Amino acid sequence: MYVARGGFHVMNLFTVRKWGPGARAVRHRYSRDEVDFFLGYVVETDSVYVFPFDATERFKSRVCAWILRQPTNHNGSQPFDAAPFKSAFHLMCS
């Protein structure tokens, strides 16, 4: 995960695919058939976040989470709460 300009952490939920030398690079959002979990590592806190696919399904291409501080303005929508997923390796066993 990396820190964006706004101070929140971002984890991409896609890969970039390109076939052939003249082809354009295309973003591919991982599907339920391809992944069960996403793991995000936050260098600043030396912590790992385990996100089940179900928790990320509503996001188009990336998860934005406030790890180091709380948002000052979230434009009327609730920010994604990553706290329940911190070191949640037990989710991978079920």
C-alpha cells in the first residue's frame, strides 16, 4: 500500500495486462474467480491488512483507507474502515 497525496493509503485491486509489442496496456480488475484475498503491507506501521474479496467488491479499482490519521472531510460518505482487517490472517482459514 502506498500513501496518496491526500494522506490516505491506497491499494490497487487490478493488474495491467499487455499482449504483444504494439498492444495497449489495459487495466484488469481481479474477479472473484481469480482471487480470494488481497494483502496490503503498510511500511509506516509495519502492518499487514488482509482484505477478503467480499470487502473489496464495491471498489472499482482500488481501496483507499485512512491508516495513519482520520479524514478531515469525507464528502458525506463513510470512509472505508480498514481496522478490522489489520493482521486478520484468521480470515484466510475459513
